[in-house]
Amino acid sequence: MVQNPSKVSDSVSFMTDVIVAGGGPTGLMSASELRLHGVDAVVLEMDTEPTKVVRSLGLHVRSIEVMDQRGLLERFLALGQKYPLNGLFAGISRPAPERLDTAHPYVLGIEQTSTDRLLAEHATELGVEIRRGRELVGLSQDEQGVSVKLADGSELSARYLVGCDGGRSTVRKLLGVGFPGEPATTEWLLGEMQVTAPLEEVTAVVAEIRKTHKAFGVGPLQDGAYRVVVPAAGLAEDRGVRPTLEEIKQRLQVFAGTDFGVHSPRWLSRFGDASRLAERYRVGRVLLAGDAAHIHPPMGGQGLNLGIQDAFNLGWKLAAEINGWAADGLLDSYQTERHPVATDVLDKTRAQVELMSLEPGAQAVRRLLSELMDFEAVNRYLVEKMTAIGIRYDFGVGHDLLGRRLRDVVLKRGRLYELMHGGRGLLLDQTGGLSVTGWADRIDHVIDVSEELEVPAVLLRPDGYVAWVGEDQHDLLNNLPTWFGAAVS
């Protein structure tokens, strides 16, 4: 069933506010952000059980901040490990710049299976219903809502649908949204398995290979198994077909001269270096987020992080639309803000793929960039790009903080991010003379001071981005409706 311009049905009663297709990190975060604002959400996930495949191994700074803003960080820290911010760009190792603009200057190593579980627990605690074994195969929509058809023949209706169903997104295909870009030219085999070779031997061989082949890896996991990544011999006709252990052994022999005695795989997979970006993130009442909207090579580990941050941007805006207080254009600002971010991420990953090539020209550029990264300003620029703390949305002309996320700052009575767990807007007022009367149902007014904040007051959106800076009440009143709609009398 493709998107249908005809009405869903005059007799349909909406069973929920939002259907989220896809139960990965992007879908779970989207649903959780909606629930924070009292919006009902149902997550439809086609897999009957959580995946064992570990594609992502960590969270970058901005995603760590997101977890802190929602009161989840301690859970993630308990299962993860902090690593230095070096080697983020094409494996070129440089120390992180000093005084990076964040309270979390590290990468959090945590397997995606743990991230999935923690976000699912968070969503469930907020009242999100997660339905597994539910594959979306059709959809139709009109100006009132969306109806989806499932593989078992059942149907479900909602006011909106958010497609977070991965790079092969059924939702995107049913909408007919273009997905331009480049197909994969290189493929890697990936898996977790046991290794009989001694750790010292594995470490020494891998270190030698990685002097030239940065995408090669055989490394121990916390439970004694090993994660293996090795370039494939070519492109598979169907990337959905998993590789065999014998394939991985053969490719290890080619690169390492040994297969390290790999055996007993827990899971095997493959991935390529395709880069594609959806032409539109919204068609009527259907929106796309995460890999459904963009795919790219995994260099730099940005995919999962990009999807979580999509959801963080979209959730409160869609909730505002459903709850009736969104200003005109607020929901469309999701694409306006996030599409350019994805474009930039695709460019960065394309560049890293080129820099990892063994061709003489690519190696020459790599040597040049390595020299440039010795300059602190270049190193800082790339780290801020890779960790997403350098993002600045276009909110127009104004203070340098405008359009940027505000890092966690220490207040006289606590921390800023501790005040943002509920997902509401926040006016941090160091003057004590401002007011958000009329918007108190959407904005928390906090009168407190911080030695780390050099402006009189800042207005933060629910996603932590600075929407206004100043001390003039009249100017504040002029800016509030842009992000928080009309005042309630």
C-alpha cells in the first residue's frame, strides 16, 4: 500500500498519537521524547527479539550530553568505559584540544546492544508501548492522520508516523522519497567470535596491519570474545546475506597471514561504504529519522549518534504540533536544521574513506592533514565536528551562543542539565527580573547564577539549544512565540 492522497477513513478513531516504525536507538529516543510531553507513542519493530549484532561501539560528546540532559547518563556510564578524544578523524591520532566546550570531554565506549536495552527501558518507564514482531508493509495518510498496514494483515492508525526503520526503510520507500547518493564500492565483514591465538600475538599482528589498513581490526571484548573487522573480497550481491566463518578466515589469511584460530561466532554481518541522504525528511504526517533518512560509512562512529540527535530534535517539535501549541513552521524546522547536519556528516565520512585509501594521492593528502592537525585550531575544528558540539543552527543574527547547544554549567544550586530531565524549555535567569508568564506550561523559569555563564539570561529549547540571549523582557516576549507558540492567557 503506497501513500494515498485519499482520506484514511472518516470512521477511523486514532488508536495512538504517533506510530514509530523501528525499535532501534533513534526510534526509542523519538518515542521517549514524545512521552515526556504526554504524547502517546507505539513503537513497531519487525524483529521479534533484540538484535545481537553490535554495529556501534560508543557515544560521542553530544550524545553523552543528551543522555545527561534526560537523566540517563549514570546508567550508560555504569555499562561503558571512557576513552580519550583522539583518533576520531580517519584514525589520525592527536590529543584532544584543551578546554573543550563540554563537561564530558571523552568518548563513551558502550556496545549498541547495551544502548538499545537502556533506551528501551527508558521508553518503557515513560509508558511507550514496544510491539515486537510487527513489520510495517503499507501506509496511507490524509490531512487528519496516518494508517499503517502490518504484515499480519492488521492495521493501526495514528496522527503521525515517524520512520526510524533503517537504511532500507520501508517507510521511506512507500513515501517515494528519493535517496540519492553513491552505492557501496567497498565492503567489510564483521562479527564476534572466539580466538585461539594468544592476545599478545593478536595485538602485535593487528598493530602492524593497522599501520596501513585502518579499517582492519581484531580486538578483545570484555567477556573474552573478539570483535573482528576485515575487508571483504568484493561486494555481495545481497548484503542482507550474512557472511560465513570460512569467508572471514580466508580474508584474515589474506591480510594477516593467519586466521588467529577464529571459531564459534556469536553473530556475523557485513557492511559497505554507501552514502545516501533522503531528499525530504517530511511528507505530510510522516517523518524520517536516523538511518531511514541517511546512511554513510561507519568511519568516525557517527551513525547511531546522528540518529539519536535527530530524535532529540524532532521529538519536542512533533509533540508541540500534536499538543496544539507549535508555531507555524516549527515542525518543518526539523528538516531545516537536521538535513544540513546529515549532509556535513556524509561529507566527513566520505573524506575519511578517501584518507584511508592506500593510493599514493590519498596517502599524500593524509600526510598533509596530519601536519595540519598539529595546529590546535584545526584539531579543535575537527573534534567539534566529529562530536557534534560545533553545530550551530541558523537562528538569525545575534549573540554567538544563539543556535548552539549550551554545555552543562555549574549553578549555585546544582547543574544545568539536572534541570532538563523533563524535556521542557528552560529560561536560566541570572537577573531575577524576567518572566515567562503565559508559557509556564512549556518553560521552566530558573533563577540562579553560574560563574561559567557570562550572559544575563538564556532561553533554552527542550533540546538544549539557545533560542534567546539577553536581559530585556520585551525582547524575550518577542522571541518566545517562535519556539514555544502563543501564550496562554
